[in-house]
Amino acid sequence: MKSKSINIKLLVATSNPGKLKEIRRGLKGLPLKILGLEDEAITARYREKGKTFMENAKAKGLFYSQFTDYLTLAEDSGLEVEALKGEPGVLSARYAGYKANDEKNIAKLLARLKDFPLSKRKARFVCCLCLAKQGKILKCFRGEVRGWIIEEKRGHYGFGYDPIFFYRPFNRTFAELPPEKKNLVSHRGRALRRLRRFLEKNLGRLLE
Ligand code: IMP
């Protein structure tokens, strides 16, 4: 890789500010200028159709990398609850319908789980990241973290299902963890560290 003063543009194909923040933090220090869809005035939105997070991440990478010459990073992530056979899964963002928000999604999930004791509320977050350029996938990365869905929200950090995702090793929900602590163990943190190692080795070559 060349000098750290080079700023290579990386388009992060998400309109979720919570994800963008975590991705910026995870790639901090690399010679990248990280841009969101809004920075590039890209208003087209990919309508997810995949059955898995990886399918969606690849499809988003192919779609958004057509709009610029920059390296493009697409992300798809969500929560899978074992007792609900993997729900909300790829529907995590719109679990409560197309007008869903974090609060409504959490309310729906807690209602679906109301008859399950804590011992049956095992869950995992999954994150898939795909790096693409001009309509081609270069490489994908995956990360996951296991936890439990508690009955009431706790904490104010983070976004999405963080307030009800309890991470036993820290005895906290993800919303009770400051960002740097969540990143150490989260699905996105893990996938981002894999991506980071790949970029550290290959960034120069990817731009040839
Ligand atoms: P999508 O990847 O845009 O389809 O949205 C993923 C959804 O999964 C988010 O809107 C959140 O509801 C949930 N999600 C993904 N990652 C996290 C996380 O780190 N914390 C909490 N919720 C998350």
C-alpha cells in the first residue's frame, strides 16, 4: 500500500446513519475518503430481494457500484432469533412493515417472543460486507455475534435492536455499550476487521 496521505474514495452504500458511523470507525486510519450515498447525491435505492444477508450484500454492491468509479462497500445485516426460525432475518429493517422504525420492530419482536423464557431467546446478529467496483464483486466478508433477546429495552447507544440484544460476556445489552466496546465484539466489528486486513494488503492493487 502507498502513502497514508492518499485519499482513495470509498462509497459506502447505505442510508442507515448508525451503520455508516460504525463503518467509518472500523476503517479509521486507512487512506480512504469515506462517502455515503447522500454525499454523492445517489438517490436510487436498491430494493432487497435476497433470501440471505450475503445475497443482499452482493446485489447491493453490484447495484451501487454502477453509479461511480469508486470502490464501493455494500452491507447487509440483521438479527436472527433461533426460536422464531431465524426471524426477523433479512426483514430486520422492515419487520413491522414498510413504515417500520426501530421502536416498532422491537415491539413486534418482543410481542412474538412474549411466551418464551429467557433460556429460549437465543439470537445472533450477522453482518455481510461486499466490496465492489464498477459492477463487479471483489471480495465479501462476514461476521456474527451471539446473544439473547431480553424482555425490555436497556441502554441508549447504538441503533436497531441493540437495546434488547444482551451480550453475556459483558453483562450488557449492545445499547449499554459505548461504540468502541460494541465494535470489539459485534458482527459488524468482526466483518470490518476482516475487510480492514484485506484493504491493508490489497488497496493499491484494487485500484490498478
Ligand atoms: P438492512 O441491512 O439495511 O436490511 O438493515 C438491517 C437491520 O438490521 C437494521 O435496520 C437493524 O434493524 C438491524 N441491525 C443490523 N445491525 C444491527 C446492529 O448492529 N444493531 C442493532 N440492529 C442492527
